[in-house]
Amino acid sequence: MSEHADTHAHDDCGHHHKETFVTKYIFSQDHKMIAKQYLITGTIMGVIGVIMSLMIRMQIAWPEEPNVIFEALLGKWAPDGVMDADIYLALVTIHGTIMVFFVLTAGLSGTFSNLLIPLQIGARDMASGLLNMISYWMFFLSSVVMIISLFVEAGPASAGWTIYPPLSALPLAQAGSGMGMTLWLVSMAIFIASSLLASLNYIVTIINLRTKGMSMTRLPLTIWAFLVTAIIGVVSFPVLLSAALLLIMDRSFGTSFFLSDIFIQGEVLHYQGGSPVLFEHLFWFLGHPEVYIVILPAMGIVSEVIATNSRKPIFGYRAMIAAILAIAFLSTIVWGHHMFVSGMNPFLGSVFTFTTLLIAIPSAIKAFNWITTIWKGNIQFNPAMLFSIGLVSTFISGGLTGIILGDSALDINVHDTYFVVAHFHLVMGISALYGMFAGIYHWYPKMFKRMLNKNLGYVHFWITAICAYGVFFPMHFIGMAGLPRRYYTNSNFPLFDDLSDVNVIITIFALIGGVAQLVFLWNFFYSIFYGKKTVQNPWKSTTLEWTAPIKHIHGNWEGEIPHVHRWAYDYSKPGHDEDFVPQNVPLKEGEEELQH
Amino acid sequence: MTALLTIIVLIFITVAIWQMVKIFDLANANNENTQVANDKDNRINGYLMMVFLAFIYIITIVCFVKWGDLPLMSNAASEHGVKVDNLMIISMSLIFFVQTITQFLLHYFAFKYKGEKGRKALFYADNDKLEFIWTIIPTITLAGLIIYGLFTWNEIMNVSEEDDPLVIELYAQQFNWKARYAGTDNTLGMANVRLIDINRANILGVDESDPNAQDDIITTEVHLPVGKLVLFKMRSQDVLHSAYMPHFRAQMNCVPGMITQFGFTPTVTTAEMRQTPEMIDKVANINRIRIENSKALVEKGEEPLEPYEFDYLLLCNKICGKSHYNMQMKIIVETQEEYDAWIKEQKLFKNSLVQN
């Protein structure tokens, strides 16, 4: 009888309509399918971004030497296999753009926010499935435009991912600032719109659609991270959009927002009264929060994975939330630390030094809390756990050097050197990538109903971990030797000749690390079809997504949505036989809910 | 050739990875492999955590030994540079102390508490006292660093015309630098890119009618008298550039449409710097590398590389276009007498113009 009632309730929700191939796989409004779409698009963009980075590394290690890979991949931009200086800058630019926005923003946030928000808060789907679908397809469109820009006659955008004008505004200054830059701006405008739609949807869903009993302080930290990330996105992405629009006006309609007093290629341009520094302010008002848009979801994922695999509650749940909120707040008032030597008033530099170094405090709290979570645990080294520990490690290594870069007096000398490159790659690049890998290994069974091969996972992690340090640790030292970033070759500076051997070593690590990702790709695509079938709750986790059936259905749960009776971290709680108590299990007689 | 070697290496690595996986898989052949970590996985990965910790320490030590002469932490050639270096050394020591400890805790705990069937983890969710401690310690440490840093920063940035500096304009364009000395009146003449007149060789757009401009001197090298405060005024005519003088711990962007500035006092002449033991070693090492590289060039029938001699440099450190990687100017620090002799030889602005 009750079974019949359940099915009936399900039917009432209208989730049994007929699906065609198109509505199921392409224009799907189901959050689980959209998550997979984000993931696969992000992965493809990631492959492109990583290949670019390897070409950059090969060029730095063996400058001006013919390379068949360049010849094959770059065609006319690498005559006889020697890379052109313009295309080097283009690679640097597009690599940065793709990795930051398309892989680590859309690929990471888009995938896991979509997958986990409804499943972990106990909702049938996102607040608006239609908006969700539109947001994915706008992301897809922006990816396509970005890829198309690679094939423009004069070359893609090449003013660096920060596209500072006037370089990005004047086709006279650089070949890539013509059609390539136009497409870059169009692609980013679409991307921002997509990101805003998605963020609003995430916020509304988390605020409104939590299941019965799921109070804010019972939410898993993943959800907190996604919520705060979405809020930062809504606050800061529009500012980048305005910067992009003003830049488009300067480029195409003769306005002077960012340009003034320019003499180039024998002629004086009409621009008067604008300031490139204004662009820098607008750009970094997004640019810095963007770092946290990238890393916070990774941190949320890692908090979840570390707790599950240590079989321990996350240590200091409330402090973790407070740290996320503090980071989010501070992230919006530190952008000036990218501009200490921009010509900005030195007093502003002092203020930004102060706010920037404050961020170290919540970051330290997070790192210490993770370490304490591991302490006296019963650690299950699943691949996701390895990547999570890897994140803590690289986050510490990379984060610490932020103390130097955030200090205006020290930044003078390491600004825009390889020290910066090493810092941000470790702290947000590698760390966020590890967070993404942790998420994929952990929730793969939820997404694809099959398991990833764990041994391939181990191989993938250990090679990646060694190579990540091998690439970025020595890089700090060439930065401290004063080597500027974005140089096509260092051969014009005999001063840096003694750094060429480091650069070769770094490149070798990078190539090995890059190849190791093939292990992951193979594992990923092979397991979709041939992986071992999963059980419902393979990691013995407490959160709600594992109470949903393996088979994907519209509405996530057959029948009623489970109610929540406890927080998300009842691992190894005394008084229970199992070492985990799912959130939907009612408190036992006399059992106290931990209020932390 | 390199590419071919690279590809071969990549192929070998791929094969090696494939073999490793096969071995892993064979080792698990008898188990009911559910793709969830079992005790054996936990043990192996637990030990690998310690190996990895060792790797982190080793790579740190190797980096310090091999590339740790850290030219940016010693040999500062300017007055404020010494203070910057001190702050850098303090920050670095702190960083390496924290790095060593936290990485140890993380990896050691991961090893120590590797999972075993049947063991139960400690249910330990909170400890206000502990959390208070690791909030307050970073706060105090950072407060110290912030205060130290801000004092240093204010000292560096607070250079003004009242300190009677030698005023020099650094002028950036794609892809070279020019310097403009203010002449005997130590006041730069007005300038704007709209006044550039290539036919009259007025390449910096200096205002010809400005009396202050008449004795300005435009050069392609920077000469600085040692021990004298110099204030650089930066201008750019086209895109953003950044005047980076690493040996002096100095950097400032050149922004079209505005004038930025950076001042410092050079303390070591080029000749003195060349004679320091560190520099002699460094130059000898670089020249060894250059001779080695020259051999390959000569084999290809190209010119060998010229031997390297140390000079201070001004580099462009803000992406500025195709030849960004080769935008530099020599800086020479010399005694007052040498400087006076050099500046006397240079052409005044009013005499450098081509008369129509």
C-alpha cells in the first residue's frame, strides 16, 4: 500500500514525462545531466589548456629550437617548428584564460554545484531547471567562441589573461589585439552571463529548497562553499563585465575610458583623459575574488572528502564556515595587491597590504583544521583522499609565499616574476585542480553509476603530486633571481643564463606530469562504460546524495525526500555500531546532536 | 632533435605507467576488488606519504643548495634594498619554519593514522582552545610582519623633490627605453606625446618652448652617481611597461597618460659590484655555460656567444607586445667624477633637434 502511495506521490510531481534523446542528453534540465555536461566540457577545455602550458614550457626550456610538436600544432605560427614570439604570448594568454575561467570556474563550480546542491540539501532539482540549462549552453557557447578565436588570421588575444589596455585595446600595438581580442571579449561576456545565471540559481536553491530538518548549520561544508562562491561571483563578475564592455567601447567606438596620450607607429591617437589604472582596478575587483571562486569549492569538496575518508567529523565545523565567510569578505577588499607598482597612490598600497595579509588568518585556520581532522583518524586512502591531502599540502606551500607577495615592500621586487607564477599556480591552480580531481574520484559513482579504477587513481595522484612540486617549487627560485614572466626567451639576458638548467628541469617535470593526466583521461572515459558497477554508498558517507538511488531519476528520490536529523559529520560517533550515521537517521533515544 | 627525444621519453613514460598499473592490477587479481581502498592500499599509500614528505624536504634542500644564492636576497645595490632584503629574509625564514612543521604534521598524521579494518577513529569535533591558539598566533605574527612591511614601504615610497634628488625621466616605448636627464636646473621640461616630431628628432615629445627643457639630456643608457638619491619619473608613449631594476629592488609601471615615480639611492658602483666574490663566481659560471653553448653554435656555423660581463639592468616587466622579452637598458653606477665627465659629453636637448 505504502509503496503504491509513494509511486503516486512521485507521479504527482510530474517527473514521469517521456524523454527523448535530445531532452535527456542535450537540452536537459536535470541538474545531474547538466553537471556531467559541465564536467565533460571543462575536461575538454582543460586538455587544451594543459597542452598549451606544455608548449609554453618547451619554448622556455629550449627557446628558438625547432620542435616538431610546435610545427604540428601551431602550423604557420611556428615556421620550421620555431615558435613565433607573438604566438608565445597568445599561448600564455589563452592558457590562463581557459584554466582560470573555463576549467576551474565553470568546470569545477559548474560541475559540483550542479551535482551536489540539490542532492546534498535534499531537493528535487535546482530552483530553475530552465535557467540552469541556459547557463550551461551559454558556457558552451562561450567555450566555442574562445576556441574559434584560436583560428583567427592575425592570432588570438595575446595581451595576457589580464588583458590590460592599451595593449589589448590597440591592434597597432599587437597583432592579437584585433579580431582575436574581440572574440575574447565576446566569449568572456557570454561566460559572465552564464556564470551569473548559474550563481543566482545556486543561491536561490540553497536558501529555499533545503529539505525538512536541513538547517544552515547542518549543511555539508561543500554546500557552504558553493553558496559563498556563488555570492562572490554575483558581487564581482558584473564588474568584469563592465570593464569588458568599456574596453569594447574604447576599442570600437572611440571612447577613452582606459586610454590617454598614445603615440604608436608614428601617429598620435585621439584618446584623451582615460586611465589604464582604472581598468586594472575593475579587472582585479573581479580578478582577486576569482581566485577564491576557484579555490573555495575545492576547499568545500576537500573538507567533505577528508572527513569521510578520515572517518572523523570535520574539526571545527563552525570555524570552517566562519573562515569561508571571512575569506569571502576579505577577498573583495584586497584586489589592490596586484597593483602595488601600478602607479597607484602608495597609501592605498599600505591599506591593501593590511587587508591582504589578514587573509592568511582564516586560511591558516582552515589548514590547521584539516590537519586536526586527519589526526587520530582511520584514514581510507581512496584516490579522492590522496588528492585532498595533496590540496592541503600545495595550499600551504603556495599560500605561505603569499605573505611575501602581499607585502607591498617585498612585492616591488618579485612582482611579475616567476615567483608570482609559482605562487599562484600552487595555491590556486594546482590546489583547485586537486580539489576538482578529489571531487571527480569521490562523486564519480554518483555521476556515472560506476567506479573509477583506484590503482590508476593512485598512479595518477603520485606522479601528479611529484611533478607539481617539481615544476613549481624550483620556479620560486628563478623568480627570486629576478626572471620576469612572459618572456618568450631569456637568451637576450646573459644575466639569466645560469637559470637555463632549472628551466629544463621544470619543463621535464611538466611534461611527465602532463602525460600522467592521460592516465586519468583514460580511466575517466573507460570507466564511464566499463568501470565496475558501484554500490549505493561506496565511501560510507553520511550526506544525503548517497541515500538517493544509483539510477538517475528526475526528482532524485523515489517517493518522499528524506528528512534530516543531524549534521553532516557523524563519523565514528560513540554509541553507534557503524562508523558513520547518515544525516537522515533520526537521533537515538537520549542521543545528543552535536551543536558545533 | 630535442622534439624527437622528448617524444621518445614521453613514450617510455607512458609504457612505464601502463606497466605500473598492470602490476597493481595483478597484485589485486585475487581480491574482491571493489575499487574502494583496502588495508593494503592504506598501508602502501601511508608509507608513500612519508616518502613524499621526504621528497618535499629534499627538493627544498636541493633548490637552496643549487639555486639558493638568491641574488635578490643579498647584494642589494641601493640603500633601501638592504631593508627590503632584511624583511625578505625574515619573511622567508618564517615561511620555511611554518612550511617544514605543517608539511610534517600533515604527512606524518596521514601515515600514522592510515586506516585499518576494525579500528575506530576518535570522535573529536571541536576544541575552542586549540582553535583560539591557531587563530591568535598567526594574527600576532602577521601583525608584526604587517607593521614592519608598512614602515619599509612608506620609507621607500616617500621620496619627494624636497630631498634634492637627481631627477631622471624613464621613457618607455615598444620596445626600448630612453632616459631624460633634467640638466643643470634639475627640472624636467614639460612633455607630451602630442608634441612628438620625428622629423625634428623630438622623439620624447618634449616641449621645445619650455625653458626648463632646453638643458634636458636624452640618453640611451642610465648613468647614476653613487650615493646620490635619484628620483625616476616614468612615462610611456604607447602601452603599459614596467621599469624593473632588480639589483636596486626597484620597480614601477610606466603608464600612458600619467607620470609615475620611484626613487632610490644606489650604493655600489658597477665596478665595485663586478669585484664582489659572489659576482665573480656568478659571472664565471655564466661564462662557462656560454662557452658550452657556443660550441654547439659554432658547429652549426654560427657566431659564438660573447662573454658576459656584469652590468646593472633595467628590464621591462609588464607584458608589452611581441618583443617584450628584449626591452632593456644598461644602468651604470659610477663615482661622481665619472658621472660628471659622462654627462658633460652628452648633447643638450636644444642642440639635439634637427633644424628644418
